[in-house]
Amino acid sequence: MPLFVDYSPELSQIDALCALLATFVLNGTQLAEKHKF
């Protein structure tokens, strides 16, 4: 079992937000390349 599961809920929320933000940035970059904004 990974240790980060035992961290506080706030920290896991921040981790989830960072992962979500990274996904949005990645998708945005791919869309920008596709549509040549």
C-alpha cells in the first residue's frame, strides 16, 4: 500500500487538482497543435 494514501485529505485533493490541471494543459496543448491557434 503506498504511503501517500495515509496523508491528509487536503493533500490528496491538491494532488488530484494538480493531476487534473496537468491533464487540461496537456489536452489544451494537443488541441492547440491540432487547430493551429
